[in-house]
Amino acid sequence: MLSVNLNTVRQEIAAALERSGRTGERVRLVAVTKTVGPKEIAAAAALGLQDFGENRLQEAVPKLRQFPDLRWHFIGHLQSNKAGEVLAGFSLIHSLDRLSLARALQRRAERQDLEAHCLLQLNISGEKSKSGLGEAELPDFLEALSDFPRIRVAGLMTIAPWCEDPEEVRPIFRRLRELQQLHRRPGLALSELSMGMTGDYIVAVEEGATMVRIGSALFGARPAAPQRKK
Ligand SMILES: *Cc1c(COP(=O)(O)O)cnc(C)c1O
């Protein structure tokens, strides 16, 4: 049941904030609706959820059209040739991870007279299969952003590797927060930390998440993704 699930998640977030001395702070709950249909999205909105996340443009387009008043977050890998469409429909892009994409977003934002609100996606674990900037690339990337005045970087995002025991990924979330502290400066507060999914959001909130991206804890397990042929 969505309302029961949502209550559980909200209580867990509140308890984690309390435990980590973040009393009074708030965490934005982004409901991840990949594979979730319009009826459940409407139900989630009726329960007060305002932020929704999708990782594939193609799947997201009809949902954005049907629910234009919700705040949509783009959380998946973004191809540069889709930058314009994503800019037009989404309020925040969590997955800026390379200069070629920054260039595309800047160009499209100029053309559409918009600002591109983004988070920088970092690959802290160094897993080859994951996209994201490496830590070592972050300083140069931040430097280069001055060439892209239409891009507003609100903070950092990471996806931790899946682990049975979420304690194992605590250091990854801690590191994202350290990077935020290291690289923030006047004009670049990096105030948002988008980290934590169903399996690890409690630990992420304890480590300073300001946004968690949660799908299955709200909507139930997704059907398994089709296996890709080798
Ligand atoms: C699917 C997805 C989520 C949500 O995953 P759950 O484990 O179902 O909570 C969060 N972030 C990203 C980037 C995703 O693709």
C-alpha cells in the first residue's frame, strides 16, 4: 500500500535526521516512477508527494505531459542529443557528468532561454559500469563550469553500488559530503546532496543527504529488467 509505504519512509527519514543531529532539517523525497503507471503517480501526488524522478526520457515524456504540475527530476544517464528535451521538461538534472553534456545543455539553455539546474554525478566507488565523474576530475570540472553560465550546479549526486548491508556504502555517502565541503565556495554552495535509494537511504540521510531517490520502497519491487544479450 502506497500510503503505508510512504509513512514508513517518512518516519525512517525523520528518525535518521534525529539520530544524526540534523533536527529541523528536511530531506526532499523524490519518488522514482520508472515502470510505475499514471494511476500510482496520481495517488502519490494526492498523498502530498511533489518530486518525481525518471531515468529514461522516452518513458518519462507521456508522464510529464500528463502531470505537468509535478516537479520532475531527471536521474538517468543523459545523452547530449536529448539535452533540449530534458531541459524543457525537468526541473533538476541529477546526472551532469561530462563536459560534452555541459556544452550541450549550455547551448540548448541559451536557445530556449532557460537555466539548466543540475547536480554533478560522481562515481565515488570507481565502478567501471557506473557513469559519473571521478573525484580527481571534479576540480577541473568545476573550473570549466565558468564557461557555461546557463548551468546552475545545485550540488552533488551519487549512486552507491548495491550491497546487502547498507553500512558498506556509508563511506561513499560520507565522501560525497566531504567533497561538497571541500569544493563549495562563494557562488557555488553545492548545497544539495542527492544520495540514497531504497536499499541505502537511511544511511544516506545519516550522512547528510538532502534528497533521496526512492522507487521500490514506495511502489513495490519493479519487474526485473530484461537481460541484455551478450
Ligand atoms: C531506479 C533508481 C532509483 C530508485 O531505486 P529504488 O532502489 O527502487 O529505490 C534511484 N536512483 C536512480 C538513479 C535510479 O535509476
